[in-house]
Amino acid sequence: MTSATTAFKQPFYWDNYRDTTVGRYLSQREITFISRVLIDAASPPRRIADLACGSGRITLPLSQAGLNIIGTDLDPVALASFQRQSQQVPLAQSNASDFPFTNESLDCLIAIQCLQYFDQARFFQECQRVLAEGGLLIFSVVNRQSYKRALNKLLGRYTDHDSNYKQSCQELLLTTMDYGFDIQAISGYNWLPFDRLSNSHLVGLAARIEQILRLDRLYRTSPWFLVAAQKRNS
């Protein structure tokens, strides 16, 4: 059996997180933020790429909404899982160090739930290279300064080497600007006191409370946050 055949038959591991109640909440928050940013853009992006697209959790809804989007991922199992769901969206196998796009060829790059796994400096350099002037970069990050990190430390679930907690919100925003981007929008999320594999019937209630209290505005202390930044004109 070839490796391609094996990849085609394997389930994609991260779909276990996508299909839980918490996973669906996260997807809804992320897609809502992305859609709002794209709608509010002065010039709607014509060429969009979703980095580390997995099996299409973000890419497919945006494609179905009529956007011209390509998905990229390093994992052949992820891409095979994507193609089992749709053959319509173009895909490319690629890592986060060398994007498979020519200089200034994209209007928007999306990187959701993946930045903590990348070499950050190389990631921003590549974003600068492939985005056209005024292009949008939309990404999410785990916040080093949040109650969830403090709780994990208290429960012994966290070490200072945990790769999920690299930077605080303020540090990441400064880094983004240092690489030539202007911040356009920020939204905090994932205040829910549940694990990502949770199917608790209280998830909906917690999400509603998060919405009523407008915790999205407290992004500096939010467990996760979403950022939209625009490439600065040279």
C-alpha cells in the first residue's frame, strides 16, 4: 500500500477536536470574525489562502460563501480528509516556512489555531512576501496572560516550556506591527471553562454568557484572541 493510499484512508486526528461541542463553538467564533473582517474590508480580497487548513474547518465554509480560497497544509492525511469532503477547493501541500505563492500574489492570508506551532519570525516574513500591499493577515493566538494558563499552572498541567503559551497579547501585537502590519481588529474568545474535547450541554450557556458580557473586548486577558492586520504600504 502506498503512502498516498494510506493517507487517503486515515482519519485526520484534529477532526476529533473539530466535531465536539466546544470545537463547533470555536469554529463559529472564528468564522464569524473572519467574515466580518472580509465584509468590512475597503477592498474585498480576491485571492485568499488558508494556512494549516486541516480538513477544511475554516476553508470550506468560506469557499461555500463564494470566496476564492486555496487551502494549504503540510499533512497529507489532512489534505486527503479535505478532498473526501470536497474536490472543488484547490489545495497545496506546504509548510509555514516557504509558502507556495509568488511575491505579492495574495490579498488575504488566514492562519487559525496554528501560529504557536510555527517559527514566528519566518511566518511573518513569508506573510510580508506573499501579501500584496494593503493585504490582510487574519490569525488566532493563545494568550500567555489568561486565567486558563494560571489555572493550568495551579493544577500542574503547565510548564514554562509549554509551546502554546509563547507570548502575551500585547507582545504578539507589537511583534505583528514590527513586521510591517497595522492592527485592524482584535477579538478575545474561548473563555469557556471546558476542554476542547468537551461535549458538555453547558457549552451553549457558557458561550451565551461570554457573548452577553462582551468578553471579546477583554482581549488582553482573553485565553485566545483573533487578530486582523493589514500589510503596511511601503
